[in-house]
Amino acid sequence: MNEGANIVVLTDEEGNNHEFEHLDTIELNSQVYMAFVPAGIPEDSDEPAELILLKLTKDETGEEILATIDDDKELEEVYNAFMEEIYEFEEDENEEE
């Protein structure tokens, strides 16, 4: 796990808790989206980390919740936006070296 990693616990629809590392938050088309990976995956692991994309929305009571993105077109657009952020970050990191 990364030192200083932003670890959050999310509860699924069945009430099970899962730890995730929050990677980034972006706003796209007036909607807020967050990217996560499962916590505890070693950085030197050869296994690709599963990227979990969720959107910030409100439930029936008006409380903010994170929800899955059910529309494939929306999911693809959000995925591409996050990937652009990641590539830009990596380019900036490489330029600093």
C-alpha cells in the first residue's frame, strides 16, 4: 500500500465493506466522478489493478452517494477522461526526472 494513500471504505449493495485507494476526482459534463483501485495491491504486482469508476449522486433522501455508471457510453467517456489525467500526470512526472 502506498504511504499516505487515500484509503476509503465503501459499502456494496449487500452491506459488505471493501477498502479502496482513491486515485482521482474529476468533473465532466457537470457531474463528479471518482476513480478507485482495490487497496492493498503491491505496486510491483504484475497483475493490472481493477479501475473502479463511480459517480457522485444523491439518493432519495438527498444524501450524496457513490453510484455505479450503468450507461456504457457515459462509462467510456469517464474512463477516457481519467486515462487522459493519468497520462498527463505520468508525462509531468517524467519531465521532472
